[in-house]
Amino acid sequence: MRFFKNPDGTLNPINIFVLVTVITFLLLFLLCKSLIFDKQVGRSGNVLTTTTTTTWNLCQDCAISLKDEQITMEANTTEKLKNIVEVKNLSLSSVKFTSSNKDVVNIRTVDGDVSLVAGDEVGKATITASYDNISAELVVNVKASKVNKAEFSQKVYYAYINKKTVLDINTSPKKAPLTLLTLKSDNESIGVFDENNNFIGKEVGEVKIYLEQGEESSTATVHVIKNMIKIKAKVDGVYQETSEFKYPSNIDSYVELCVKIEDNENVGYNQESISYNVISSGKIETSISSEGPYTLDENSYIFKAHVKIDQTSEETDNYSVITFSLPDGSKAQIKIVKE
């Protein structure tokens, strides 16, 4: 007690103030320390653990971990997350799951269980499991071992001589491997399919191709060419490469086309080298006048064409098909239809 008194027996206010200050500092230090979290990152960065020295935090030693960092699922199947994700000191239902590609894999509750649901599309998605400031990531690869439905997405395709061409085909599941399909050519001297079902042109010409899937079949035409003819149509004020142009049904109008040749063999094609043919159905009258050569987007086109459409019928099946051709047999088409 002498620490608090002067020699004459009176209280020493300076010493009392110092003692109170020290005690207050120690109490504040202990309080702050009890609120600090220690964080650790586990194997491969996938397991994160949070601990605390106070019961104020709701989660003690919480953790999220994965049995595997990658899994493979079949399209249109489900997988329970409790078979994949392990949690410590928290329930699986309290964990938030998100998918980087919901068309490939989504998260839903199926029969009371939180599950991964693979959609009708082949591909890859990253699933993130998170709770507070801990998380883990799972890569899901969705594959297809069979195709339920398939058909050609186009009626007309173009392929170069001696080059592999991957044909755009609608499948279910989407983006299924073409090797699962049965594709045939009716004239293998013009074009064939290789072991991966890529089309390979053999000589300039036209060939019918067939797709057989179960009891259903689909047909299309492949034009084997030496040089590509590109057609751009003016749509909403902007030129776009297209094989089909839809025009308003209530007006007579002009369609502006730009035609370009990718001269792979350096033949020296010009405006006079290309010819065109028009086939009409219904009561659309199509005529073409041209001006050229024409420069578009810093690229030289052989001509700019004005296609006049005289609509005289309200029938919905009206259309015109314009085919542009080169002397070597290379060709391209654009179909003009009513909206």
C-alpha cells in the first residue's frame, strides 16, 4: 500500500493514475486478442479452416473440403453433393453453392438432397462451395456417351478440297462428339467422312450427305469448292455475313449485298468472273443490279448488289434463293425470306 501513499501519509495521485492506466491497457489487449481469428489454408488450397478463442463466433474449426478436385458426369444426370463435399462443424445446407456455367451444371435440391444437376449440354463448369470466408472449388466435366437426337443444322454446307470441315450439327445432348453419329456421303469421289466424322472434300462438286440416328434420318448438301464466296447482307444498317435474310412482310424493299471471293489459288477473279442464279418460290420477284468493285470494312469486294423484292402475295412460304458461282464450280447461296 506504500505505493499509493506519500511519506507524510497522503495519497499519491501519480502512482494511482499509472496503475489504473496499465490495468486498462492489459484488459483492452486481452479483449482484442480474443477476437482475432487464425486462418490456415489446407491441401491444394481447397480446405480453409477458421478457429477462434471465444464463443462469440458461431463457427469453431469450420472447414469445407472435397473428396476429389474434379469429377465427370453424364449429361442429364444428378449427383448428390454429400458424396463429394465434406464439411466440418457446419451443415451442408448452410453452404452456398454456385456454378460458373448453369447450362452445363446447376445446383438444385432433388429428393431432399442438395445435388449437382448436369444439363443437356456437354462442357465444363466450376462449382464453388462457400461459407463465410471459407471456400472450395470443384471442376465438373459433363460428357455424353450416347446421342438421343441429331439433325443437320443447315441444309447446305461448304467444304474445301483436301481440308477437314467440321459440320455444324444439332444434337441432344448439345455439343456431343460427332464420333457418336453415323454420317455417310452418297458420292465418296467428291467427299467423304473420316474416322472423327470430319468432312473432307475430294473434288469440286455437290454431294448429298446423310445422318442416321436411331429410326430418324436427316439429309443435307455439301458443295465442295476451291474458293470461298462470302456474302454480306445489310441488316439494320450493318453488313453481316449470312446465308439467310428476312425482310419485313409489309413492304417492297431492296436488299443490299456485298460479295467477296477468297481466292486461295490466286487465279485473279474479278467482278466478271462471278455469275448468279435466282430461284423463287411463291410470288416474290427478285432482280439484281450491281455496282463494283466495292470496299467494305477495308476489304475489297467484287461488287455491291441491290436485290429488289416485289412482294405480291401474303403467303408465308415465299422465298428466293440466289446462288453465286465461279468458273471452277465454287458457289455460295443466300436465301431471302419474309419474316
